[in-house]
Amino acid sequence: MSCAVDIRLLHDSESDLARADRLLTTAYRPPSWRLEVETYLRTEPDGWFIAEEGGEIVAMAGGLAYGRFCWLGLVATLPGWERRGYASQLSARVTEWAKDRGCRTVALDASEKGRPVYERLGFRPVGETVVLIAPSTPTPADARIGDRIDDLDELLAFDRSVFGGDRATLLHSIQELESPGVYAVRDGDGLAGYLFARGGSLGPGCARSPAVAEQLLRAALPDASSRVDGDVRLLLPVESAYPDVLSSLGFEKSRSLTHMRLGDQQLPGERQLLIAQASLAAG
């Protein structure tokens, strides 16, 4: 059953953040999603939408625009409120918002449950985004590894050329709110790759070669592992050229999602050089 709902922007207020976190932990899983929501709101304040009923946020979705394309994510509906058209209407709202921003493609990573919603909106499957779990015993750091860096400015142009869009605001937001370890490898031509080590995850990151990707993974994985009790995961983008490198280091497949796109099916950049996504919601 589909019905019209009141949709508004999600605000960076204590009330909205708390209620959005409650929705996401109920619809998906604990622990808290609040830090992730804060990161995205800081990156794209007008790109996140909610549906409200009886003072409760019952559904949400949002987008991050990167120039020619947008990533749609965190599409969630409160249990008990499904099959009312909320996910479809919110996803359509984000898609229209992206088009108004000049985006030629809207991309997303769909669960099995969510895929029919996006297919009805015209999204087409492109491939798989794979969720990998890191080995329980991290491989030793490579002695040839380059620097751990604090200044992101030197990697932003490199990231833009590989990712295909400008996500400087997102990367700075992650740095400011999460204090990740950021590892970089340089060669004679400048930066050859970088990788973020965060609490419970590796990414975003990219590398000019398999050898650089391996160096970065060996350096960043012990850092990420030290930040969390439990699994460290990595999201392998559909275009990545590095599944064999990850497999050789002991990463194992946990699950996969269908990567889907609306509009132009090809994204810009050198996306085969991506090691890891920032998240399912941000690309």
C-alpha cells in the first residue's frame, strides 16, 4: 500500500539526530548510527530527508552529490511502517534533489529487500559491492610503507581523479568527527595511494597499483583492528581491480549488495583504482 506522506529535511538538531539514530538502530542494527548521520549532514545539509508520523521519524533517505553523480543511502523504514511507500517516496525525493544539483547519475548499493524498490524507480543493476571481513590476525605492516598523514589537502586531487567526483567535504568531515588514521604511499610522481583506518572499517582508499594497495592494507589494518572489539570490514567497490590482493591478505566475503544506477551507467574517474568505499551510504 502506498500513501502520501509529509517529507521534510533532516535537521542537525538533538531531537532529529536522536530520532534518526533510533530509526536506524531499529531498522538495521546496533550500535549507534549517530556519528555517521552527523558526518553526512555536515557534508550535505540539504540532502537528507525524513517522513514523520506521530512525532516519530518512521523513514529516511539521503544523498551526497559529487558533481556529475550522487550516492543515495541510509534508506530505512521503521519496522511496522513498511509497505506504505515511504522508501519509494523518499528515494524519489533524493533522486529529484540530485537531478536539481546537476547529477547525471544516482548510484546506490541495494540489499535484497531494497532492490525491488529501486527497480520500480528505474535503477538498473551494474554489479556487486562486496562486504569483506578482515583477517582475525592482521598481517604485519610493510616496512616500505610511507607516511601516516594528518593533512588531507595533498590527497584530495588524487582522490578526485580516481573517485570521479569531489568528496573533499566528506573526507574532512570523517577526519574531524572520527579521527581516523590516514596512510599514504608516495612514488616519484607524488601520491600513489591512501587508505583510511577507522573504528571498525577500512576506507575510503585508492592505489595506483596492487603493490601499493597491499602496502596500504598492511599498514592500516592493525590500526583499524586496534580501534574496535569485533570485525573490521571493508567495502569493495564494483569496479575495483584489487579483489585478489584482498584475498591474498586473508579478507573474506561476508555478504554482497547489488550496485545499481539511475541515469548514466558509467561513472567518471579511474574507479578501478579504488581499494575501499567510505560506506554503503557515501560510496
